[in-house]
Amino acid sequence: MSAPVISVEGIGKAYRIGTATPTHTSFGEHVIELLKTPLKRLRMKSEDWSDSEDTYWAIRNIDFKVYQGEVCGIIGRNGAGKSTLLKVLSRITEPTEGLARVRGRVASLLEVGTGFHPELSGRENIYLNGAILGMTKAEIKRKFDEIVEFSEIGKFLDTPVKRYSSGMYVRLAFSVAAHLEPEVLIVDEVLAVGDASFQKKCLGKMGDVVKEGRTVLFVSHNMDAVATLCTHCILIDRGRASERLTSDEGVKRYTALANVDEGVPLKDRPRKQNHKRPHIFQNLTMHTNSGHRNIVECGGEVTFEIEAQDFEELRDATCGVAIHNDRGNRILFFHTRYHSGFTFDGEKKATFKCRVPNLPLIPGSYYVELVMSDGYGIIEQIDRVDRLDVTPANILGTGMLPKKHQGFFVLPAHWTKET
């Protein structure tokens, strides 16, 4: 077998909890701090702080190899360490221990619009982002028309990207990364921002990238995409990595692992945030007529009561409740703006209630996701907050319901036959 394109040996990344960045009141103090920095780093390396109480290991003792032409799915719950691992492999973050070797040119798409300058136009950012990825001007020019066509932002090519929506951002960012021929493409969950047709197009493009002999690291909570696209998986759990798994086995383990941890209060659960901040979502209560907190009959009523706090600085924000199937696909979404026409400014504490008078889901187990956003993107998001079990009910009047493999929803319809 040929040498691996990506080789990870004992990688670990630790952070010291409570080490604040000093503030400087004068230029002179800032210069002195800069001069001290190399000495501080040497001192930290000489100290054995790796197992002290104020040390948090985001990832540790991770080993795996990825070979040319493979698509490796990196899967795990929010906060498991997936993004930290990708930042190490992308050379954004230096590991605390271990060694990672990546052969060839790497294009990383870790966040929407990474490497874009908000004041520059889409056209200018294609050249800027391409240069950041190590491409020559001639290479970018040769691929320019393909990038624009794929991104579907031709009409806004000369508009500053600060005026782009998040969907336009991700279309352009993905187009640049995928078309500029890196040997290794690293993609972290950005496809969740695009619409369904663009996600399908991106998955097709990633398939083309693999056929050309290039290598992809793909992080996603969409288990259908992982099962379809990936040649194998690595499951990250609490900073540790599994052995090399088949895609099917990886999906099964992720689903079992991602079942709700009812022993941990919601306020303490891991979550995705746009930056480090106090946890906003504190508690979720589901009210149904079944007599059980998380069981509702097919077609029955359910109210989601969400307790939130510490979001005073937000303006024009929204709150949403999503319902996922066991493969991690969103199949329903209830939103303050879409369903009730309002946004809100921040508060120290608030309770949001979302009443769904008729939940038409086919009987089975589903999972609830919470998300708070503003005009700039997601503020806080927690997947699999709680499980919601839908039980059968005779809402069609026939005593029968469709099976789970036949769809997601039970809706009324009237059939006739004419001869």
C-alpha cells in the first residue's frame, strides 16, 4: 500500500482553563508583552501542566491514517473535538503533543467565508482566497469561470461580500476550495448552510474530487451524507478517536452515542457557539396530552417550552426548534420569524414557547434541536436536546398508518376511483 496522505500519531491539544489574555494600556506594555511571549512559551513547555486541574484536553491520543482517494468521515457530537482536530491538521492550531503529517496542498473549509475580506467583492475574494490556498494567479484565472458558475453568485460578483447572505458566502467559499485543485480538501459542516439543491451539487462535486484521486476529510452530522459519500469513518467522542470504521458501522455507533444523555442537565450540555460565551439554552420542557413529557400521538399537540438566559447583547434575533430523524436529517423546523413573524432583542432571562397543534409525523423516535441566531449567523445550537417519541393514532380513520420507510409525514387525503 502507498504511503498515507494524512498520518496522525498521538495528536493531543490542551488548553489551560482560566488563562486570560492580558490587556495593555499603552503601546509600550504591548511591545514588552510580545518580547516576553517566546520566554513564556519555553516556560510552559518546560512545565508539566498537561495533567493539572486547570488543563482541558480538547483531543488526546488520536491516531489514524487516510490514503489517497479516500473520503474519511469525522463524526461525533458537538463539543467532541472534531473541529479542534481539523484545525490541527489545517495548521491553524499547534498540537500540544503528537505529530500530524499531511502530504500535498490542503484546502480547508472550516467556517463559512474563512479567508474572505468583507469589504472586497466576490471577484476580488476569489483571487484573495485562492492566493491564501497557495494558488498562482494563472491557476485562479483558469478556473475562475467554473468557480462563478458553480457558486451561482454571478449577478453579485462585484458586490462586497459583507452584503452576502450566509448561503451566498458558503456557495462561493466551497466553490473556491473545491475548484482550485488541492490534494487534500477538509470540509467542516459548512454544507448545512446551503439549500438542498446546493448541498446535492456540493456532494456531487466532492465525489468528482475523489474520482480525480484527491483526498477528503468530511465532518458532518448528516448521517445520510456520511453513509453515501465516505469510504470510512472515525468517531470522535470526548476527545478520543475510534478505530477505522466502515461508514455503516460509524453511523450505527454515532446514532447510539448521540442518544440523549438524560443524566446531564441541558445547561451543562456541549453545544455549538459562534464564540466562547455563557450557555444560553438552560432547559427544554415538552408538554403533550399523553401524560408523558416526551411522547405524543401521531397528529397530536406538543408545546416546546425553552428557558434561556445571558443573551442581552443580541439584536433582531430568532429562536428555532428543529425535529431530526435518527440519521440526523432535519425534517421539521419551527421558527419565531417564519411561524409567528417576530424577532427579538436580548434579555437576561426569557422563556420561549412554541405550540404545535398538530404534529403529523409517522410513528417513531425523533430528536429535538434548539438554535438561536441573528442576522450574522448561528449564536448557539444544540442537537439532540431530547428525544420525542411519536406513537400511533387513528388520525386517518382507517386504523392504518404509513410505515417509517414510506415517508416522514401523515397528512389527510381523499382518494376516488373512476372507470
